[in-house]
Amino acid sequence: MVTAGLKEALRDTTHDGDDDLAVSLIICLTHLYPYLPQESPYFRILFWIATSLIQISDTKLFGAAMNLMEVILRVQEEYEGFKKGIEAVYMGIREGPVDQIITKLEYVSGMSFKTSFSFGVAGNLLKGLNHPKTKENTSKVLSLFLDISSKTSVGTNIIGYAAALLTVNRELPVVKDLIMSGAKGDYEYFYNDQLLPDSKHAALLFTFLVTILEHTDKSHEQLFIYQSLKEGIKFMPDAFCVVESIIVPMMSASLEKGQNPQLIESIHSIMQTLYAYKQVTPIPKFNRTYLTEIGFHKLPECASFSNEPDTKREVTKLVILLLENVLKEIKSGKSF
């Protein structure tokens, strides 16, 4: 059994660091998946296995898991498996010990699918967009999530995917036209009650944008994000305070070396709006600790592959535990 072999191969990586066998087995799963019947107990749960592999934060495992995830989404979409919505389908199969392990993985990775499925996906995939070997496949998978999700509704269910694609690639499928009405430019795309109905999603969006900003040296991305944040702070200033401690030093540094008048104007506008808000609200309702409250404490660190060996080992052990429990549940007759 491939999943049992994958479990052992991952166990070996914790000892010798060699992930070639694990990668080969993920590739094998990817080739086999289209032949799985819908009734197979593995048919839907493999999504969470692919997601957990991505959380290990290893470029080779990530690339292989991206391909597996793409195939899973395409096959299930072909079977019309997302009529209730992609989030409802995958969150609906989480229960018992399997859910407990996935929840523990969410805590360690610092991004909660329960709080926001789209930002859970986008946060875990962002590092792939920033790496040359995985950028193309990651973009393809995010576009697939967006395309599938927009068929059921257009709101908070797409905001994470849209933010990643529009900011990094400046690409969005036809759904862009559905919710751009009234926006003067791409940078105003996010700011309406349909996409951002509450402070929680606004805080996640601001943090996500600032995280990309902190890790990019591309002037067009920097300009787009600052222009977007200029509109965002006017739309929901209380939620913007979540990123204040991160972005204020960045804005100061950008002003010192910046020569782009549009970028400078956007930064000045953000600072003025923030100052005006804090005059009225000296103790803001939100700050960075709010991210911990909603399970996204590591969102500001999600833009690159982790170099922390202890975290990688802990995540790998949880993925092994997840595979063990999935195999145990299926052996007992359970179907996800």
C-alpha cells in the first residue's frame, strides 16, 4: 500500500534527511489517484494528506504534494464533488482523531483552516509562489481553488486565493470581473462588504499583503500592495492595527530609499489615515496578538520555506501520525 509506504518513508526522513523515496511515493499516489473510485475511503481524505505534506516546508515534498493536490481537485471537480463548496466538503470529513491531528498541525504551522479555509490554503501555499521551482504549479493550484470556489459563491470563500494571485501574479480568472464593479483599479479589488464583511477577514488580508510586501524586492508588487493598503486602511482601520508593528518600520525604510512618487504618496496616505484613526481611538481594538487568537500566528512568516529543523521534525511526526490514524480508521471500515 502506497500510503503505508509513504508513512515509513517519512519516518526515514526524520533520521537521515533523505526524502527521495517519500517524493517518489507521492508521485505514485498522484498517478494512481485518477483511477480511485469515488467510493474509495481514500478519495477525499487524500486532500488533507497532501495539505499536511505541504506543511513540512520542504521544497521537494512541496512540489510533489502540489501535483497531487492539483490532481485531487481536478478529479473531484470532474465528479462534481464540490456542489456544496470546497470548504464544506473538506472540513466536513474532519472528525475524531484525524481532526485532532490536523488541528495540531494547524497550530504548529500557525494557520487555521477552521478560521478561514481560503487563507489557510493561501498561507500554506504562499512560500511556493515565492520559489522559482514551485511557482508555476502553486499558481496553477491556487487558480484552481479560486475557480472551483467561485462556482458556489463569491465572498470570504475566495479572498485568500484572490489575494495571493492578484498580488504576486497579477492574474485572476473571469471571477475578477464579477466583483470588480465600482473599483477604480486592481488595488481596490478587495474592499467591499462582500469580500471583507468583518474585521477578522480584513486582519487576515492586511497581514497576508504585508507578509508578501516584506518578502518581495519587486517594485511593481511593492507599489501594488502599498496602493491596496492605502485603500484598505480607509475601509477598515481597526483591523489594520494588526499589522501596525510590522508595517511602520517597513514604511519608514521605504521612504528613506524610495524614489517612486506613487509609492511615497501611498505610504504618506497610510500614515496619515493611521495617525487620524489613533487620535480618535488611542487604544485600538486589535493588535498583532489578535492573529494568535484566531489561529494565524505564523501568517507573517509564511512567505518562505522554513529553516527551523525542530519545527520541520515536529510537523513530519504529525504527518506520520495522521497517516497512521487514517490507515487505522480505514482498516476499521471507516470512510471519509
